[in-house]
Amino acid sequence: MKYRIAAASTATVLAATALLSGCGSSDEDSGTPAASGPVELTYWAWAPGLDKVADIWNAGEGKKAGIKVTVKKQASGDDLVTKIITAAKAHKAPDLVQAEYQALPTLVSNDVLADISKEAGDAEDKFAEGVWQQATLGSDALYALPQDSGPLMFYYRQDLFKQYGLTVPTTWDEFTETARALKKKAPDKDLTTFSSNDSGLFAGLAQQAGAQWWTTGDDKWKVAIDDPATQKVADFWGGLVKEGAIDNQPMYTPAWNKALNTGKQVAWVSAVWAPGTLTTAAPDTKGKWAMAPLPQWNAGEKATGSWGGSSTAVTNDSRHKEAAATFAKWLNTDTTALTALVKEGGVYPAATAAQTGGPLAQAPAFFPNQPDFYATAAEIAEGTAPAAWGPNVNVAYTAFKDNFAQAAKNKSDFGAALTAMQDATVADLKKQGFGVSE
């Protein structure tokens, strides 16, 4: 069944109408071919180095196929979502757009993205099931090709674990015991922190537990942010914060950087891209960290969630959808393209074949003590749980930050914060005019 949800305009889209002059209003931006020569495609993206990867296409496969791609650098996140929706309403969207997975339902519900299942659906076996599901939205359609992914894993200070006699936790129960054991041996240190300033980590942890925050049926949305799976995750972290077994300070602050760099915080639940963050946040700890699979809710399981990741989508405004899909498929499945994506953009490719070997044959420079880093990461990525996104992820994420920040600061009930997050998300869907099933 196709993914059919009534479109609704948002206040941010209406406010962005003035941006149309910069939203690809020329024939070139809309993919109109020149009078002679190759088909001209425009690709809006923010990842570094994509223009260099497109140059490889243009000089090789693109030249053979008569398809030329021009990358136009854009802002990321909500800014790009607003800009692309605004452009699409004026039928001036580019041919291709780099879209984060959680933005896909918003773009689909605003009729921005084309279904490219006929052109690229045969690429399904190139990706982990959970990652592919984010591009199909659980339907028979295909709205994008997965580009990069961010499987969650557990990072820990190998030297300090050894110093304090700690065991790397394989389950969340063991995680709790490890946090408590550290507090007893070193009261001034924390295993980790619960951070309220990045909703993506909490979403990924909920995915691992089996959460499906947005689902559809009978042309209506069902929001289940406060489902049992997420309640379990919220209660788990809220309990640790209330007990004082872990810290309650946000990430990405000078204080957090210092805690990582000095060993006050000895572990971090993060994604495959964490080595880059640690390089700048904790430069004095190079070679002291190790990575392991995310702790599991049930011993023996191998599930993980995602924190970040993006895709390559074709817009409905493109006059050359087949050509655009051909490029998107090459970009995200071809060995040459994937190698260039890693080298030029520093991405962790969603295509499973590219997650080891080639430019990922060696561990990140910050992890010289773990030569099998990417081989381990690839095994972890295979267990990526499916994510279920909706058309107002930004509202849910804002509600998370507002409510969980207060709960973490006060060491109060995380369940109440989760309910507030649910209520805010449902209220916004109704306000936008979407059908919502209770």
C-alpha cells in the first residue's frame, strides 16, 4: 500500500515564502535540459565533498549516460526542509535533495518526493533492513536511497575501566551495575550523563527497545511516543539520574568536553561517528577509548538504534526522474562512489558492503588500539532497528528538549516528561490538519 497521508502546510513553510528567490527558481535548478548536451540535474546537499563525488560521476558514468549533476551546497536540518518545501510549492525544487531520514515523512506529506521504487527498488539488498525501512516509510514506495547511517554503540575509557575493575556491560542491567560500581569506587566520576539537548540519541535508544513513534493507518497518524518501549527507556534513564548513578548535564558544552577529557565521564553511548567528536572534545585521551556493541535489553540480542543519517531523494518537480534516480543509485551503491563519499565527506555509508575495507580498512586515528573498529561497527549496524518517523519530528524533538531538560535538572519523573512530549506532538498534528487516530 502506498504511503498516503494528507498534506498540511506548516507555519515555517508559510513564513519561508520570501525565500523563493533563492530556492532554485531557474530552469537549471528545476532540471530542465539544455538545448543540446547532457541532461542537467541539480542536487541540493550539505555533506562536505559531495561536489567532488559528483565530479567523478560527471567525468565517468555520467558522461557515458549523458547526465550531468551539479551540487549546490545548502544548510542542513530544518532550514533545508523549509527551503525545499517552499520551493516545491512553487514547482521550483531541484532534481535531487539530501534529506535526513526523520525529514522524509514531512517531505512526503508535502508532496515533495517522488516514488523511485521502479527505478531503484532493486537496491534493497545493499542495505540493512532497518535502514531501508526508513527510506520506504514502511510502504511499497521508495522515497530515497539511504546514504549514511549512525548505528549506536558503547564507547568507554579502556584504561579507566581496567583501573576501577569495571566490566563492559552487555545488557542495560549490567550498565546500571557498572554505573553504581564506579560511583562506589570513585564518587567524583560518572559512567556517563543523560543529556536533554540532543533528541536523536533518545530516539535511537527508543528504537532499540522496539518503539514506533509514528505509524499510519486509514490515512491517519498514530503517535506512540509514550508507548511501553519508550516508557521503559525513559524510566531506565530517569531512575539512574534520580539515584545519582550518572550525571544529568547536557552534552556538547565546555563542561562536558572537560569531563570527557579529564576522565570524569568514563563512557559515552554514541554513534559510529563518535571518534570525530572525541577528537575535538577530548584530545588528550587519544588511544584510551574502545568501542563495543550497545547494551541490550535481553541478553544475547543484537539490536541497535540510529542517531543521525541521511538519504538521497528525487523530487516530484524533476523533469528527469529516471536520470536522477540513476545518479542516486550510483552515489549510494557504486564502489567508486562510496569510496569517495568516505574519503571526501567522512560519512559512514549506509550500504553494508562499504562499511569495511577500502578507506574503512583502518580504524579511526583516535582509536589506534582497536584495529577492528569498522569491522565491529559493521556487525553492529546489521542489527539496526527500524525507525518510524512522522511529519512533525521537529515538534517532538523540541518538546523532548523542553520537558526532559527540566526533568533531568530536577531529577524528577521522566514519565511525565514523556507524556508531555506525546501530547505536544499529537496537538501539533491536529493543528496542522492531519488525521490522528487516538
